[in-house]
Amino acid sequence: MSMKAPRGTVDILPKDAKKWQYVENEIKRICNHYCYEEIRTPIFEHTELFQRGVGDTTDIVQKEMYTFEDRGGRSLTLRPEGTASVVRAFVQNKLHGAVNQPVKMYYFGPMFRYERPQQGRMRQLNQFGVEVLGSSDPAVDAEVIDLAMTCYQKLGLSSLKLFINSLGDQESRQDYRNALVEHFTPHQSELCSDCQSRLAQNPLRILDCKTDRDHPAMKTAPAILDYLNDESKEYFEKVKEYLEAMGIDYEVDQNLVRGLDYYNHTAFEIMSEAEGFGAITTLAGGGRYNGLVEELGGPDTPGIGFAMGIERLLMALEVENIELPVNEALDCFVIAQGEMAQKEGVKVVHQLRQQNVQVDKDYQQRKMKGQFKAADRLKAKYTIVLGESELEKQVANVKAMDTGDQVEVPLDKIVDYVAEKVQGGSQS
Ligand code: HAM
């Protein structure tokens, strides 16, 4: 029987996991500079959380959730995204009462969506996301966008494009919704079946439908920015001003409505413009969701955030030919020949590791030559050779692999000597 990972999932093998670790560490470092703290929430939640949080009419809730009943008869769902869970945790743990406001959080982790897999579209996908709860200052919108852009730029990406839009406040959004229903109703029968039901349930989503993209009614559809009330307009102006102050380029895209129900005011997406990136170019998406905390049982609290797919980030790095500085060299490899030397080798390896030296040895019973080859393959900076003649003299031979220089070091000094060499950074 051959067992394979389920469709839409992948194994992240050790050579790739190094890149994941690098990217995650860099992003965590950046989050620290922006004063965001990590939050970890469960991977499954009550199904109702996503129905209410993400929205009953969204594709995610209607078609893409991994929902199951547990042995106690509860309906649970593997999280399709992180925002609803973070807001649930915020409400449940009364973080609205925390001294430091707004509460700025970030998270990493797998999300699950039953989508049609293709390059850049997984059923188990990994996101890095942030959520800021408790401030309706447009400077926070700009900060969140800046943080997303900074993560990409610090990792070396340059072919990026930021699109922003405003969906306005509740009132503006309702006015716009009515205008869209009026506009599309005469064309209802010409639209795809999804859009026919969107017309009643979620008319904004018609604007980002891939099937009906070229329908003439799309081009004449009313534009959201014409329906923003003064307050919403002013808010959007401020966000743009702050972005400009930071030197962040953007383009306003009035059809950017996002696929989740909770958004109002600022919505944004970051796309890769790198050649050869493939059909799916959205790297990250987010926006403001001022009604969500209340919807999930908390006090009226504004919120904003975004999430980026780590798989798509790594794809973009690859397409832009960016080599991550993942350390592939090994500090030291211990080469031992003979039974006594093996025992000494086990001891030296252990002691070096206690001194925080990265070190390995042969476990394949290779001959001396094979062990040297293994040390080369692993790009060891130093080898310690323990042969019978060395043991007799109570010494070991330390070789700097880049220069070929060798020194004999007394066995009782070997650990300190190599630790000093490696940690001192010099190989001579
Ligand atoms: P989203 O647009 O659904 O937003 O997902 C954000 C990002 O996750 C996407 O831009 C993409 O990079 C990645 N992603 C989504 N689905 C897949 C998939 N099937 N395969 C690979 N990558 C995928 C959210 O999830 C919101 N919670 C973002 C947010 C946070 N809004 C406010 N706060």
C-alpha cells in the first residue's frame, strides 16, 4: 500500500524547513520592532465562530470549511483563517481591559480550506497574520500595511504592488450595497450562478468574480468611493496620507472587496509582480473590521489586520531568485577510527555540544576516507581526527577544512580549543 499526503497538503522537508525557520525568525524580529506580541489560538474552533465571524455567505464558510462532529456531538471546524479566532480569544480573555491599548498581536500557523489545489493554493496553508484591536486611528491602518510591506522587503522582495480601497463605514457600505443591487438586478439572469445568489446575499463580491469579470455591467458598476460618506472619505484620505509620509507606493483599486464579510473602511492586498509567478499573485490581504468584536460578543472595539501566505512568500522569493542566508555549514565533524577512538569520539561530540558547538560524527561505520567525505558533504568548518596513533599520544588532530591547516591538540584541551575556534569565528 502506498500512502500519500492528502491532496492540497505537502511535507516540508528538512532542507526547506530551514527556509521556513529563517523567514519566520525574520518576521518575528520585525514584529518585535513594531511592538506586536505573539498569540497562539487552537487549530479547531466551534463552527459557529466562523459562520458568524467570517460570514455565512462567504465562499470560505459555504464551500471550504473542514467541519466535523466530535465524539461529544459538537460541530467543530479546522480554522480556515486566524482573525475570527484571535478576536474570540480577545473577547474571551477580556483583553479589551488590558492596560496597553491597542492590543497588537501576531500569529503563525496552519489554516485549512477545502479549495481546488493548484500552484500557490493549498488545502493546508500557513499564514503569518497580525491583528490590532482597540484603535480606530488611521495611522494604525498605515502601520499594519507598512509592517506587511516591510516583511516582504526585508526578505529581499522587490516586485510588489500594494492595492488599497475603502469599503466605508456601515452606512456607506449599505448605500453602496443598495446601488449595486439596483445596478446588477436587470442583468441577474446573465450572471454566473454564484453571482446570482451573491446579488441577494453579498453583492460586493460580484465585483471580484472571475467568471463575470468581462460582463459589460461590470464596467459600468457604481464605484464604492462615490458612496463613501464624509467621515469615511476623510478616514481613507488619512490612511493614504500616512502611507505617503512613509514613502509607501500604492494604487487604489475600487474593485478590491476581499472575500470575507467582516471588512469595513480600509481593505488592501499585496500582489507579486514578478514574472513567472503564476496565476495566483496575491501574497497578502487584510483590512479593517470594526464590527467584528461586537459580533462575537465583545464590547464595541475597532480592529484591523492582515494575513500573508508563507507558501506564496517562499514562491515569490524563488521567482525573484532570492537566496536566503540559511546556514548550511556545520561547525565541526569528528572522525574516529578504532574502538577506543569511537568511545573518545562519542565523548568529545557530547562535550562539544554542551559547549554549544554544532557537531556531528559518523554513524555508518565508514572508513577514515568516507568520514572525511561526509565531513566535506556537510561543509564542516573543522574536523577532529581521532585515530589510534593520536590516541596513543593522547592528542587529536584538528583540521581547518578551508585552509587545510592541521594542529595537534592534547585530548584534554580539545573541547575548549575547538569551541574557542568556532565561537571566535576565526578558522586559522
Ligand atoms: P485571506 O485573503 O483569505 O485573508 O488570506 C490571506 C493570505 O493567505 C492570502 O493572501 C494568501 O497569501 C494566503 N492564502 C489564503 N488561502 C490560501 C490557500 N488556499 N493556499 C495558499 N495560500 C492561501 C485572511 O485570511 C484574513 N484573515 C486576513 C486578515 C487578517 N484580515 C484581517 N486580519
